[in-house]
Amino acid sequence: MPDTTDDVATNSTDQQTVLRELDADDGAERKLIFVSYRVNPDQSVAAALKRLIESALEPPPEVFVSGEGGLRPSEIGYKPQLQKAVQRAVAFIGVITHASKEREWIYYEAGAAWGRGQMYAPLLIDTSPGDLSSSIADYQAIRAGNRDEMGRLLADLAAASGAKVKPHLNNRLQAFQRAIGAYKKSQSGAEQVEDEESDLFSRAIALSYAGQRDEAHELFGTLEEQATTVEEKASICLTKLLAGKYQGAELLESFESVPPEYKDTAAYHHCAGIVETSPLRSMRHLERCVEMWDTAPKRAHDALVMLARREHASGMVIKSRNTLLRGLRESDRRLRAASAEAWCELYEDLSPLQRLMMLFVGIRSFPSGKLYSTAIELAMQEGWTTLAVHYGRALDELLDDGVSANTLGRAYAHASLYSMAFVAYTKAAKSGVSVGTCNIAHLFGFTTVPAAGLKYLDEHLGAFDAADPDYPYQTRAGLERAVHEERQKADRLARNGRQLAVLLGNFAEQAVPSETTFVPQQGTRFVYEGTKYTVSSTGVSEFLATTDVQQDAMLFVSAASVPFWTSARGGATLVLRSTANGRVLSGVRFDAAADDTQPEPVEIELIAPDL
């Protein structure tokens, strides 16, 4: 039985915040389209469908896909969020594949649409209308591989949401078809075995969400009896409690009522650590879950990062740092990324460059929109243009939505690439991100934008009535030349940014797992580029090294929370791994603010007996 309690509750956002955000959604103007699907293995299909709908309709509706930001982590579980989404929905789409066609939730979604008089469309992938049960067969099914039927689906969704279908859908439909093709390819060689326990588990959760608690309780009980291990039984039992009617103190009391043997499982300690309001008791549960690393690694990984956050909030800063170090040294990529993200959020003593190094670790381990966005904001703040452009492009490629396009536009504008910024802001505005329009207006307020001139020429119909017939063509040629030159510069900045990110990322990944670090003391001596330096003074987060004749000095910034030293000399930045390899500290020197920076490795040799 898969570990599924995490589908019901996590602690990333507190109860009050989630409810406030949900209440705020009620007043939103965007119409909501609800997509139901089986998360595994159909997540990629639902994500591609979301991108298609949001990019094809104007104004773009809000497309609810649970695994694509639809459900927000919360201690209160996902039920209130699902209920609000269903209430707001003006149309429902059921993604029906070979893996999901017999699952019970299909009928609940169709029933919810029918009961509210809303549109419901079964979207078929690797299935046919003949495969549908009689209760769904009455609906007009859409075959995902049929372009005409997909066009009809978009038209129906536009009518339901008060939108219009954009012209020139060919590229968008092709992108969707490629996603469908990739999905089919991934499934073609797999053994298609129906997991009846997962079917029943999904149905039990759906019943609980629908308020049919008696039937859900009975089904959960059946699953608990059929489970073969205590860990599985505990996971099902706790899911039943988290998906039930209890909250707050009542939920904590219900945890105390579980069978004694369940209270020594990873599932129990993980969930209890989430819902427990006492910091000390919460940390005890999470520590116990982390101890079960070998038997329940996923829960232990989540518990470890959660534990570090609780420790830091309780003033146990050093203990929290050591907890996160364990996560950074593990092989699991998601755990390393989550640990690096938590590190950047928790430790305020990091210099900007040290913070960037930790972000490199997270991005290289498991890139996410949040890590990219944080790196972009930091790069723009510090004037690291190449990194801002590189990560701006990476973010937009990863998410491909209006928010990422607007962020890319800001990175381009920071690099004075105003035509590139205009194109990105235009994409953001068309995707429903209204600040993109404000950013376009801001561009027009202080600079010329050749790409905007080209846009106006492209929108013109018919001949130009210019006195000089060559004038329109000369104007266009000049604008195209300017845009082309700007695009070439953007490509060069992105390449240089990627080179810098790769080199520093490699350096950061090698430094972070280190078990020991070298801490300089007053009197420590070293050689850098043939010159001998002596540490003449040290502080909480920095130390000063001077030459023997005190004609030159290097000020290093250090922090107990990261294994890096950083120093700036004549526009160049030096970052050193504070781990002694024999008598040598390795590092990298570069100028992050330069458009064509060429990072180069450097070394500092420690002079005995200071090593």
C-alpha cells in the first residue's frame, strides 16, 4: 500500500493563512475549470491540459489541477480547498485513461457537475467512448488525439467561462499533442496492473470529501483490515482521521485513540508532528520519525526538514543547522533541495553570495519555481545580470505561465534588454497577469522599445500611405536589426550565466557535504597568488587578512552556517570552500556583475603550523 497520508495534510502553511486565501478566492473574477484525474500516472496530462486551456482562452480562466498548485499544503487538510473549488467551478473535465477509467472518483466528479447543472466533459486518452460506463457515456466524450474534438472542447469551455478562443491555436494544440504522445510512450512498455487497494483508498477519501462519512469510515475500516503491515494500517487509520470532521484539539485527541501498536510507526510520528501544537512534543514526534529513516524514507525526509524549521523557531539554531546538514548530505535530490531552501529562509547571517551558493545546491538537486524565483530576485538585487537572465529563462521554461513570463521580463529589463522584456511582459499580460501591462507601460515611459514598433507594423493591414514608399520598409529593417542585436545579447548573457551557474554549482555541491570546516584564527597565515597574508583580526562573521608589510588587505565574510568564505577585490569576487584539503583551500574567482565573466579556479595554501 503506498504511503498516502501526505496527500491529506502537511504543515507548510498554517490553517488561518489557507482559509484566508481560500476566502479571498471566492471574490476572484476568473472563472474556474475543475480538472479531475489520477495523479499517478496522469499528472503530466493534467498539467499539459491546464497549460492548453489557460493559453487558448481570453481572458484565461483559472484551471484547477490539484498537483499543479490547486491544492495548498495545510494542517487542516485538502477537503475545504476541494469543496471551494467544486463550488466555484463553471465546468468539469475528467481525464480518463486506461489507468483511471474504472476508478470511482470519475462518477463523483460527473455527479457533482450534473447536480450543479454545469458542463462535464470526459477527455479520453488511450480509451474509447465504448469503455465508459452508462452513467458517463451520455456525456459527449472528447478524444484527446482528435484536433477537431479538442477545438470543440475549447469552444465549449469558452462559452461556459465567458471567454473567447484565441485565433491561431495550431502551436498550442501541437504542444498538447506532444505531451499526450510522451505520456503514451511512457505507458506503452509498462505493465498495466490495476491496484484495487489504491482504487478503494481513493474512493474512501472522495467519500469523506463529499461528506459521506459513514460510508467512508466503513471503507477505511475494510482497507485497514486488509493491510498487511502495521505501518500500512497506521497510514490508513491516520488518513481517515485527517480526512474526517475533526480539527484542532479534537484532531489531537483522536490521535490518542489509535491502537497502541500504531503509535510507534513513522506514519504516526510524522502526522502527530504536523498537527501537534506544542513545539516540544512536535519535535519529539518528528525526531522519532527521522529515526525510522530506513523503513519509511519519504516520511523521514519530510520530517527532517520540518524538524529543522521547528528547532530554529524554538531558538535551537545550531541544532537546526546540523539537522539540515544531514539533509544536504543525503543522496535524495528532493531532500537536498528542500534542505537548501529551508537553509536560505532560516539563516539571516548569510552574505548574498553565500545565499546564492546554497540556492545553487537546491536548484541543481531538484529545481523548483520558488528556488529559481529566489535566485532571480537575489541576482537582480546584487547586479548579477548574467545569472538573472539565465535563471529567468530557466524559470519560464519550467513553468511556462504568466507569472514566470513577467519575472523573465523583469530580468531582461534589469539587463537593459527592453525589447526582450516587452515580449515577455506581453506574454504575461495575455496570460492574465495584469502587472505585465503595467510593466509594459513603465517601459514606454522611459525608453524606446523596438519590439513594440515591430508589433504595430505587424498589426497594420494594407499598404502604407507614406510619401517615400521605402520608408516603411526601412523603418521595419531598422527595428528588426535592433531586436536581433538585443536577442543576440540576451543569448550571450544567458550562456555566460549558465557557465557561471554550472561552475559555482559544482563548487557548492562539493563544499556542502563536507564534515569539517577550517575556521581561521587570529595569526593564521596563508599564501594567495604568491603573496603571504596573516589574519590580523576576526569578528562574528568576518576576518581581515593583511600582507606582512600591511600594503594589501583582504576582508573575508564567513558564517558559521555555511562552509564558504567570500571576499571582493577590485570588482572580482572570491569564494572559497572552507574545507582544508591537506594544506590547500580551493575556490573560484569571478565577476558576477560582468556580462562576459570567465570564472577561474583559485587556491589558498595554508602555512604550517596553522592547519
